[in-house]
Amino acid sequence: MDSAIFALAFIVAFVVMYDACGVRRAAGKQAALLNKLIETPGLTGMQVSEKLVEVLGHTPVQVFVGAIIGVVVGVVV
């Protein structure tokens, strides 16, 4: 735990968890809202051939459980 590679891995893990929980989750919520706006009759005059992907991020509970599983697997291996 006192090596530089551990510190680097620790920082990268938190960046990935922040991205999965924060940024991607927010993008998924925006996609859901845009899909609702597109489906509203009379609101837009444009035709959309496909919907935006709404399931992009993870909930904080999913990120926490993933972190715990990662630590357990790292200790076992």
C-alpha cells in the first residue's frame, strides 16, 4: 500500500467511479428527458429515427458495491 503504483491505481479507480456515478449518470438523465421531449406531440417538427441511450451511468450503491468487490478480488488474488 506504500508504493507509487498503488497510489496511481487508487487515484485512477476514484476517477473511474466518479465518472460512472456522476458524469455518465447525468448524461443518462438528460437522454431520458430529451427522449420525452421528442415524443411530446406538437412540440417538435422533426422526425427522429432512434432514441438516445438512457442507461449510461451507475447509481452510487452500484459503484460502492463494485468498489467492495474490487477490493475483495484484489485481496484474494
